[in-house]
Amino acid sequence: MMKVLIICHPNFASKGKFERKLTRIFSNVSDYRVLYYEDNQNLISSYFRPDGLIKTDSNVVDDPFSVEPTHAIIFDSVTKPIFSTLHEVLSAKIPVRYIKDKITFVSNKDKGEHFETYIGRGTLWGNPYAIGHDGDRDEVIRKFKYDFERDYLKGGTDFKEKLKAIRGHTLGCHCKPYACHGDVLAQYLNELDDGDTND
């Protein structure tokens, strides 16, 4: 029986890419168990039957062979990989599929954190709702999300199409580490399937 260790970057959220890759990988396999320690986006638990899953503890990252995997699948970030060392350790002994995705992150530009695209007011990506004037932090993010989901934002129906151009960027705002409208943008972008068949 195959024991497949699946590890996902905490921000990897593309259900389409996850399912597409796993459908291909498991297409000719019927006797397996899946080992995992985190399922931040519920991708693993949504794809596999519960009786085929074995939850491990986080020590598996430091000592992956403690759970005796026969194979591994790792979903990581192209720009901010966190499992490259684990990939090297595992691939020295077992077959590993190392799948990278353009994950979008949000950082605080005011704290000097790296960013590629500014998403504050005055840009197409800015939240038109201001904290204080239009409600507290949660309220202005909720309003932004409501408008975003219904294509009511500046740019209308083209907004999301234009947004795809910054997929994989680190978005700069003024809010982090607090909740931010950038989280709405990043979640949307991270849920997209890039359709890449090469990784």
C-alpha cells in the first residue's frame, strides 16, 4: 500500500489546481493512505474520503520519515517557498511531486515590508470604504468583499480580469498584520487554477 504524504503551503488555496493534479497522480492507484498534518484550506479533507486520511503532528516537517511515507506531494509557493528543504530531504529517498503555485501575499508597506503592487486608495485595487467614516475595520472589509463579489467596484466586471495580472505578487497595504481588504484580493487570486500542466 502507498502511504502518500501531502503537504500544502498554508496560503495555497487553488481547489481546481489541487484536484486536477491529484486526479492525474492518483488515476491508476487504488490502494493508498494519505498522510497530512495541516489542511488550512480544507483541500485535503474535501478531496479524500475520511477513512483514507491519517492526520499526523507538525513534527512530520522536521522528521518526515517518522510516518514512513512511500511517496510525497508538496504544494508550495513560487516566490516564498517554505518546503524546499523538505522537498530535498524527501526526494533523496522517495518519489516526490513538488508543485509550485503563484501564491499572492499581503504585506505592510508602512513597516518597510517588501511588496510588488500597492493596493491602497488611489489605485484600482484600493478599498473605497474608509475605517471610521464607513465603519470599523471588519465593516469596511465586509463592504469591500460584498462589492467585489458582485462586480460593483471601480472597473466593474473587468476588475477581476485585471486583478489576475497581479496574481503571485505581494500586495502592499497599510493594515497588516490586521485584517485587510487585500486579504479578499489575495484569497480570490489564490483560489484560481493557473491551468499549468508542467509542474
